[in-house]
Amino acid sequence: MADICRKFGESVRKYRKIKGISQEKLAELSGLHRTYISSLERGKRSISLKNIQKIAEALNVDIDLLFKFNK
């Protein structure tokens, strides 16, 4: 399970950086806490489907993009 958490977190970080926003701004846009975003991006947290949707909407990306991991 840790591997998918790490990969998902890396994906969130990638799209956040592409959008040019900070963890604080992503937290604000998604209604989640900054420390939650930080631990998510480091692969230290498992995430619920509702929060995946919040993050995808905040990043303005399709949810499936967050699951397209680099090989």
C-alpha cells in the first residue's frame, strides 16, 4: 500500500507544481489542511475518494490523471 500512496503523492506534487501553486494554496483551494497535503505528497497518508475529488478539482485536472504514474 505504501507504494501507491507514494506514487499518488508524487502525482499530486507534479500537478501542483505544473499549476505553480504552493501546498498552502492547494490546501486552501481543496479545503484540506496544509499538513495533510504535505504528508500526502510524501506518501505518508492514504487518501479517501472524497479528498481525491477535492484535490483534482482544486488542481483543475481530471481525476484519472492523478493515477497515471510514471514507470
